[in-house]
Amino acid sequence: MSWNPSFEPGCPDAIDADAIETLIVPRSRDLGGFEVRRALPAPKRQMVGPFIFFDQAGPAELLTGQGVDVRPHPHSGLGTVTYLFRGEFHHRDSTGANQIIRPGELNWMIAGRGVTHSERTTTAARSGPSSLFGIQTWLALPESHEEMQPAFEHHGRDALPVIGDEGVSVRLILGSAYGEHAPASMLSEAFYADVQLDAGHRLPLPDDHEDRGIYIVEGSISIAGQEYRAPQMMIFRPGDRITVAAGDRGARLMILGGATLPGPRYIWWNFVASSRERIEEAKADWRAENWGIGRFDLPPDDRLEHILLPER
């Protein structure tokens, strides 16, 4: 683990508060036993780079026998990133992937023209009390890759680069930052990392990406002398040099961003596309339930149930 010596973090007060282009307080909803906070899309900001959806699940404590069962459901036009701080999930999808994900690991599923997956609490976790705490985010695909065949990658904790120094740890999940490159296949310029800062320690954001944002998972940070606490997301002006300092209890952050995609994206349920026509095609194919013939199939080991297309 080595910190890039070219950094000159400077003082977090060297910028003004106007450097924060958008401040987002995530919307919360109770899914029965645990809470989900959604930061993206937001009324004033749809994306940060290619990141178009950002959900925090938990933290939640589950009793023996309890768990989460997200039944098979579709995606198209996006890539999903699942990253856990605590707990574990059993991921199965229509590419044939069958993978348990644990804290510090990466599940990266590229939906392309269409994929179906389920996420369930493992049998082992249900055998006693368990925790659930993590982030799931979507990246909109470039228009040139919206109709590609789906793919799945899993990368273990040891495969993800860790950059840091005393009091600072950055685990790079996707893309490139601080001179390091994460192993997952990328279709557009992006970066995504899990950051842990001890009290008073500072982190400069990468300055080689157009869009940059911070989501505060735990603790607090100061920017231009103003304190911001979890859970909040802030998106910064392009080009500004940004350094943040952790509060007196430290901070855990997700930093994200990348190149802005040309044009907006349409979102309906679990589908993302550069055109309404592609959304309508995906809706019709899921409604038809022509598993293995049309756009969608069900996971080979999880075919007994699925989530129906919403009415609206």
C-alpha cells in the first residue's frame, strides 16, 4: 500500500464553498427491516460522470432466519456495481454467474441489451444474526455498448488496488485514480473508490476527471471550513482542486466520477437507455417472458420466481 508521492494536498480551506456544484441529501425508504438511501438520480442532478443510480443499503442488523431476497429482475443499458461493507449476498444471473460477494469485493455486471439477476442473503448468514451494509450503483453505458451481450466479473478484495498512507486508505473499485488502475473491464472513463480517513486526515480528489463527487457513508468532512455529515453527496465543479479533511471521528467516503456521457439518459424501472424506444423494447421483452428466446433469460439456478413488470 503506497501513497502517490506527487500529491500536494494543500489546505481544504483553499477553495470556496461554491466549488460544490450540487449538494444532495439522499431520499430514504424502508424496505421492511432495513433502510435504503438513494442519492442518484436526484432532482437537480441525474449523473456524476456515467454514474446514474446510487443506493446505500443499511446499515441493518438481521435476526436469525432473516434475510434479503431480491427475486430475479431485469436490467438493460447499464452496469451494476455491488460493494459491501458488512454482510454478504448470493448473486446469480442469466450469464450463468453464481457468486457470493463479501466485504471489500466487487461484483460488476454489465447488462448490455439485457440481463436478469437475483440477490439473496446466503444460507450461512441466515443461520445466525447478521449485518447488511453496502452500496449499489449503476453506470449508464455508452450508446455504442447499450446492445452488447451481458457480462459478469467478480474481483476479490486482494485484487483491488489500495492506495494510502498513515490515516488514509483508498481502495480503488473501478477505473483509474491516483496513478492506479482497478482490474474490472470499463467501457467509459470513470473512477470509484472506498475511502477511509482517520480524524483530521486529508484527501485530495483526483483532478484528471471531468465529473467528481463524494458520498459520505459515515462520519463527517470539512470543505472550505464548512462541515458535512453522513449521509450526503456533493458534486464539484470541473477543474477545481479539491481537498477534504475528516472530522473529529474520521470519515468513510465513496468517491466517484468520470467523463460526462453525451446526452441525457432515460430511466424506467431497471432500464437505462439513450432513447425511449430502447426502454419500450426492454419493457415489452420482459413482459413477454420468452425466457432464453428473446432479450431476457432467468438465472439457471433461480428460475422459480421473478419480479413482474410494474404497471407504470
